[in-house]
Amino acid sequence: MEIIQDQHFEGERPLYARHGLRIERVTIGTGESSLKEGSDIEAVNCEFNGKYPFWEVKDFTVRNCIFREGARAALWYSEGCKMYDTLVEAPKMFRRIKDVYLENVQLPNALETFWDCKDVELRNVEVEKGDYLFMHAEDVKIDGFKLRGNYSFQYAKDVVIRNADLETKDAFWEAENVTVYDSRINGEYLGWYSKNLRLVNCKIGGTQPLCYCENLLLENCVFEEDADLAFEYSDVEASIIGPVQSVKNPRSGRIMADSYGEIILDKNIKAPADCEIGTWEEPDVDLASNPEIVEY
């Protein structure tokens, strides 16, 4: 393997189409496509300032590096990426990449990142300003995750998330086959139009969560006070610990909680309109016939 140490490169394609290359303490300055079309690349303790360094690259590892804001769109159209202990200050990273692994990575400016990626695994990753994260992504596994950014995981498929703290509105919009364990999800319009969304031991906040869902499953979840008007037009099986502020017009299934501030079943409810809504003290009671329900 060729090794390059303690050098500075800039301009157009300074290390283009290199194979079997290790760069250490190298700075990539202004310019474009510094490592494009390469393979078997290792970058250790490097700094990237130019655009598009890892386009069309196969099998590359990045350790203890920094991607400055000027290195936007640095990792696109590639395969076999491993990244460890790295700071990514640039937006629009990781597009149309297959087989991605990140560990101990920080992305403080992660606008429009992880679009159209497949086979992604993240461990101990923190994201700020992460609007539109994981758009159309598939086969994603995440453990230990902090996200601040809206519209995340829209149209994503086959996603498993564990031990996460998600501040994100419109999350999982029209997503399919998503499971979230032991996490906090805060943000309005959670999970709208999703299919096969499963939340286990999760804390949920934000107005109008989980509406228009198909085959929605909640296990041992907690609703915050602002999580009102939940489950409108959803097919849902929900086990909730504690109170629910309000439930509105669920289509079908069964909802169980300790109590309800309000249950709204009005003329706009959609067929089959047979969702059972009960409490743990009276699990066999169908609150659809209870006079405490608000009807319009």
C-alpha cells in the first residue's frame, strides 16, 4: 500500500483514481474530486476542505479526520465506507452510498445527509441541523443516536433504531418497516402515512402524532402532555403507560392507556371505525360507548 504523509493537496483531482493508498496527516485544500474513482483508501488524521473527495470510491476508511464546511457533498456514489471518531462540519454528506458504517461521529451541520443510502449502520452518532436526514434510505441500523433536525427518515424503509433522542418534526413520514426501541421522539406529526411502524419503550411528544398509519404498533410507550390528537385515521395496536391527552378518530385496532384527557369520535371518522379504546383498570371496556367521549 502506498503511504502519503504530512502533505497538502489542492486543485482538481490531485489523487485521482488511486488504489491501495493510505494518507496520514494530509490536508486537502480548495478544489474538487481529490480522491475520486479510487479504491482501498485509508485516511487518518486528515483535514478535508475541498468538494467531492470521496465520489465513486470503493472500500475506504476514515479515522480521526475533519471535514470542514467547504467539503460539502464529500461522500457520494460510493460503496464500502467506514468512518470512526470524525467531525463532519459539511452538509449534504453521504448520498447514494451502499454499505456505510459510522462510529463516534459528530455531524453538527447535517442538512440533507444520508439520502438514498443502503446498508447503513450508525453507533454513537450525534447530528445537529439535520433536516431531511435519511430521505429514501433503506436497511438502516442505529444504536446510540442524538438528532436535532426536522423531516427525518421520510420515505425510509427497513430501519431499526435503539437508544436514541430524536428532536424532529414530521419524522418517519411515509416510512415503511421501521422499529424504534428505548428512545425519545419529540416533534409534531410523527409517523404520518407510515406503514409497519413499531415503537417499543418509547417516550413520544408533539402534537398530532401517528396519524394515517397502517399497521401501527406501540408497546409500553409514554405520551408527553403535548402529544394530543393522536392516531387520527390510523390502524393501531397501542399499549401506553400513563395518560394520553387526547385521541381522535382512530380507524381500527385497540388502544390501552391509564387514562384519557379526551376522546374525540366525530362524523369524520373513517370505516371500519371499530377501534377499541380502554384503560388498564377496565381493559374490557369499549370507551366508544362511554358518555365521557366527546362527539361532534
